[in-house]
Amino acid sequence: MDLYKRLVDGGWKWRVAVYIAWAAQPKKYRWPLTQEELAISCLGLTSDRVIATWRKKNATIDETISMLQGAIIFDALPDALNAMVEVASDSD
């Protein structure tokens, strides 16, 4: 919800903000599971073709998704590096 709010506050229309926030999440954390279900069940669209049209007309959508996915990885990096050091330094 925080990500959605930041996107809307940043000027994205609410439906596009929902899509970006959904698409930026790792697939195992997405609900609903498919883009088509998101379009129909959550966004009130008749199909996910509208989302494809948004993406064709506005490359910033995919750029924003990529940036957000990178931020998720970057935020997890310190913990991952710490775990790697702990395992590598364990004599077992």
C-alpha cells in the first residue's frame, strides 16, 4: 500500500499505480496471480489488453517497474551479504 500511495502521490493515475506496484513485486508475492486477473478483478477492466496499451504508449511504466525491482534487490543486499559472510566464515 505504501508503494501504491507513493506512485499516486508521484502523479500516476490510480489504475496504473496499482499495476506498477503489482508488477514490481516478486511473482510469488503477487495477488492476484495473473495480469489478466488483476485487470478484471481489481482494476475494473474488461481484459489486460488495456495494460499492454498503457505500456506501449508510456515506456516510463516499464522503467519505473525495473527501478522498483532493483530497489527491492538493493534493500535486501546488506542482509544477503551478511548471511554470506556468516556462512563462509563458519568452519562447518
